[in-house]
Amino acid sequence: MSMPTDFGPDSGGRIKGLTIVKAIVYGNIARYFGKKREEDGHTHQWTVYVKPYANEDMSGYVKKVHFKLHESYANPNRIITKPPFELTETGWGEFEIVIKIYFQDPNERPVTLYHILKLFQSPITEGTPQVGRALVIEEKKEKTLEAIKAAQIKVRTEISELKEKLSLAKDTINKFKEEITKLQNNQSSSLITAI
């Protein structure tokens, strides 16, 4: 006898054609020390992170996050296995960090992201629109919410129609039962009169 599994084709939890989208935010923050550290020449403390867009627990669907740092770091491959999925280090230069997200479901392939570690914030020019991933995510979120609301209305309408049909069917069944009872009573009274 095999044990049921939480994931995979035998789990009963996967639905063909169903896609679940979880919005995430990834990036980094950096803090300047004020001067170069004498022992290693580092100028900043930074934290690179992967967070849920909505404040939720990611451990239900994210197994681990692998941060691949510049090879100048001791142990450049860092794996975080529980939230918060973030890593804090110090350094003096900007470089690309490879972020690989592994999912709880072993059938889902890992997602690889590339992030340029920024130690200095880019100046925001007055009048320049801030366009980026957050706006795209917000637009997708709005479309998804609209689709969910439309589906809710459709389901409510279908439920209402089915309740009306069920009520009508119950009324019809009760009328037939009354007719059957009347016919049975008429037959038994006819038999009594005949005897």
C-alpha cells in the first residue's frame, strides 16, 4: 500500500491546465558605513531578498532560495531554507547576484532571477515616471482580481439558477406525490364500494 504524497501526479492536488501565480519582490537594500573599513576596504552593508508581494508566508510554496554571489566572497553559494529569504553581507562594489528559487512541489522547476546589487540609490529626476516591475505586477494583480470577481458573479448566478430549478423540481415531485396519493385513495374507496 503506498502512502499518499503531498505533491506530484499521485497527490490528487494537481489540476491539468491550472496555473497558480504568486507575485514576489526581489531586490536589495544597502547602507553606507560612512567611510571605508580599514580591515577589508568594505564601504557598505547590504541585504539581498526575495519576499512575497502580499505579506504572506512563502514557506508553503518556496522550499529554499539559492543566492550566488561574486566569486570574491568566501562561500559565494548561499542557500536560505526558511523565511525570511534574505542574505546580509558587506562589500565595496556592485555585481550581479544569481537568485534561484526552489519550490516545495518537486514537479515545479526552479526559477532563476538575475539581480544587480546596487550600493548607491539612483537619483530620481523630477517628472520622470517610475515604470518597472511593480507596475506590471500591480496590473496583473488588478486583472486577476477582476477575473476572480467576474467568476464569483458567474458562480453566484449559476447557484441561484440551480436553487430555483431544485425548488421547482421539489414542488413538482410533491405535486406528483399528492396526485399518486389521491389516485390510491380513489382506488381503495372504489374497491370498498364494489364489495
